[in-house]
Amino acid sequence: MNLSHVLLTALRDHGAREVFGIPGDFALPFFKVIEESKILPLFTLSHEPAVGFAADAASRYNRSLGVAAVTYGAGALNMVNAVAGAFAEKSPLVVISGAPGAGEVRSGMLVHHQAKTIDSQFAIYREITCDQARLDDARTAPAEIARVLASCLRESRPVYIELPRDMVNVACEPVVAEVPLPTDAEVLDACADEVLARLRSATSPVLMVGVEVRRFGLEDKVAELAHRLGVPVVTTIFGRGLLADSDGALAGTYLGVAGTAEVTNLVEDSDALLLLGVIISDTNFGVSSRKIDMRRTIQALDHRVTLGYHTYADVTLPAFVDALLARLSGDAPQPKVTSPVYPRGLKADTAPIGPNDIALAVNDLMDVHGRFPIATDIGDCMFTAMDITPTALVAPAYYASMGFGVPAGIGLQAASGERPLILVGDGAFQMTGWELGNCRRFGIDPIVIVFNNQSWEMLRTFQPESSFNDLGDWKYADMAAGLGGEGVRVHTREELKVALDHAVATRGKFQLIEAMIPSGVLSDTLARFVAGVKRLTVAKVPDAC
Ligand code: S1T
Ligand code: MG
């Protein structure tokens, strides 16, 4: 086999299901092998940020390796923001970049697409990946690939592989996958025993689940764990959609001052908060109405379990969850949890549309047609999604990069065949909405709702005096036909319902619903979030001396 076949076969054997990419002359030979070998299907998009977002979303939804293949310099550096988001949000993304061959590097001339030095790109990607390899020697390449792919899966973080174009067709031995190291049994026993003792001595234990539970495929086990522990479960905003299929214990999403009093008090009053795979970030905890003393919590994240002032190292989340389950029978009394009720019953009248109405309309739609996966961008569309019936959700809820939503929905459907609903603001749509033009080639047909408030509304809520937040009227629905889809602009709640019913009934073309939202009209969740942040910010500002 040649090095490219070896690399593609190893990617598939480690769980990758497709490649998203844009070639360039440094990557053309590799793309030729991708296309002709058919080891993994190739989906090309129009701009590298979208390649990164689509591959990231595909990996999240399928719980598999995402693969983003690009050219050197202009391609790979164009994708840095999307990969940084994948790193921050713990997506197992494999970045493969073409690169100059050895002869070009030795030529002594600067190489086109070269930024500073020939190694600058490698150095930049070192900052946003957990492992890296340059495949410039066929003798070491199989072990390098095995190491980097093992790191990607173990850390659930992006990795970077640089493939010089003169190495693409070089003969190479197959990759032998690394065997993951087991967690030390004694450490695991001590850790699980101490955590259970803590939980049993607590008066109000609560389980909070975060992104690693999804990334390591633990949702069913964690739902069972909650049942055996007999404790209520909440998700973070970033963990929204987790345990959507589990019955019973899910009390809701913790949003601090922006959430329901019941869930906020449940979390903030707990004397034993068990955080499974939760990123301790400002978006997850920044709007806590009372500061949660993290030293009193039990945190299992990044292969460590921390209780108070001490940490058990090298304890993976899967091993930790298994150890807890092994110590628990199934007869704990179940907590009395009032499962959150999600609003439904849109009044289909001539009133203007607000974000809350979109949540109602989507909940009504899913009551009739069943749940579908949702990809959201950042902006009020994401806060609106908090009021939608729990379903599989991919959202940049922590790194919060705009432009994620449309490519993520495309990546999700291209990789899974599931038809998604994409929620995106007009500002974010201006960044990557154009990628919908690729749906026709892929035979996919997402339903897209553009929250068109003609504004960077989230920014305006914090700085209303700035007119640079005005975006003007771009008439997005009119663009749909030229991109191969159907578009409709809706102003009233009645028009929204009709448009959604038509979209669900129409297959084979993407459906774009441009929902005109009056300026200043926010979702209830975003309004509470903004009010809470303002209140907390004012509270933190020291009195003028
Ligand atoms: N650029 C990128 C790539 N991501 C960002 N998050 C931002 C800039 C900053 C930013 C926000 S929210 C926001 C910007 C520009 C406005 C979003 O506008 P739109 O998509 O229309 O949604 P909505 O009108 O609902 O706000 C966050 C705070 O960083
Ligand atoms: Mg907007």
C-alpha cells in the first residue's frame, strides 16, 4: 500500500466515516487518492472554516473521528478558528494538511502559501491540537499515525497530520493501532469508593453531565448511573441535548440566573455536585446566581477525578463510570424530579414572530413528525434552542464561534443521512450560509431557519448605543433558489407554521425559512441571560473609591 492508503485505512479503522475538505496544489495528489480509493467518501465545501465546522459536527453527531483535509498555508490557516473551537469543545477532529515536498523545502526559495517559516503552520497547529505528526519518512509513518489517532480518541481533541506532497504515493507498511493503557485498578477502586462515600453522606447530591459524556459514548451508562444513584441529573448549556432519550431523572439545563429557579437551586444548593465530563467555563457557570464552590464538587474531566483538594490522575471517564456502576445495585429510591415542560401550542395568528415562537413552532412540529437533530449557530438562535424539546443538538455553546450552524447541519446530514433543522442568526448566516449551495451535490436537504433581526442583536443587548450592530435587509430567502433550494420570508406566526409544514413535507431541496424578527425582540432565555450577566457584572464592579 502507499502512505495515503495506509492513512485513509487507519482513519476508517479508527472510526472515521468521511472526509470533508478543499484541495490545493499541495494536497491534490492526496485528494486524488481519497477520490479514487473510495476508502472514505469525500465532501468538498466552499471555504475552509466550513470544512472544519462540518467535520467537527459530523464527529460530534456520529461520535466518531471527524476528518478535515486541506492544502498548506491558505487552506489550513483559514481553518484555524474552526479547529480551535473543536479543541475547546473537545471534538476528535483529524486535520490533514498537504505540504511542500522535501525538494521544495531545500530549494532555498520561499514556497507559495508559506507564512513565516516552512514550519510556522505546524507550530500554529501545535497550539490547537493535542498531538501532531509530519509524515516525511515512510519508515516511521505507521507508528506516527497510530500514536496521533490514539491521542485524538483518548483526549477527544483535534490532532494535526502534515502530509508532504512527495510522500503521498510512497510505499508504506499498514498502521498497527495502539492499545490504550488500562486505568490502574487500585487507583480506580480508591477513587470510586471515596466518591460514593461522599455522595452517600450528602443530603442533596446532584449529577451534572457535560460534553465528555457524549464524546465517550456514555449517555446510556450515565442515565443508568443516575438511576442507581437515585439522584437528579442536569445538563450544562454546553451539554444540552445529553440524555435526551433517557426517561425520568433529567431535571433540565443549568443556566444559573438565566434558568429556572428549580434547576438553579437544585445545583447551587447541592452539597455534592458530581460533574461528569463538564467543562468549567464561564458559559456553563458564569451566570451562577451564587458562586459554586468548586472545591466542594467532584469533577471527572480530562482523565482526572478531583475531590476538594486532591486528584486521582489517569482515571478515564469510561472507567470511572463503570467502576461506580459496578458498586451500585438498581434499587435506590428515585428522586422526585419535575421534568421540565417545553413550550408548545404556537398561536398561528398574524402576530409578528419572536424567537420564543420559533421554539413553540419547532416543538409542535416535532410532536407531529418526531424529533430531528438540530444544529445551531451562536446568537439568540442558540438560546432559543434551550426551549426546544431535548433532541440531538450540535452547538458552539462554549467556544461560541459564529458560522458554525449551516456547515454543521450540512456535515451532520452528509455524515449521518439524518435531516437536520439548522437555527442560525442573520449575522452568522452572512458568514457561512453560502455553503448551502453544496447541498444539491450531496443530495441533502436541511431545513434552515434564519432568525433575521437584521442585527448583531446579542451585541446590541450589551451595547445598544452602537449602530454598527445594524446589518440591513439582505433578503436571504431570495438567495435560496440560486443555491439550489427553496426560500420563503415569513413575518407572522401563521406564515411561520405554514412554512415549516411545507418544509417538512418537501424533500430533495434545502428549505430556507427567513423569519423576520422585530429588532430588540429576544428569546426569554437570552433576555434572562443578558439581565443576569448585567446584574452580576454590576455586582462585581467595586464601588468608586
Ligand atoms: N465573530 C465570530 C466568528 N464569532 C463571534 N462569536 C463573534 C464574532 C462575536 C459575536 C457574538 S454574538 C454576535 C457576534 C458578532 C452577533 C451575532 O449576530 P446574529 O448571528 O445575527 O445573531 P443574533 O442577532 O441572534 O445575535 C458572541 C457574543 O461572541
Ligand atoms: Mg441577528
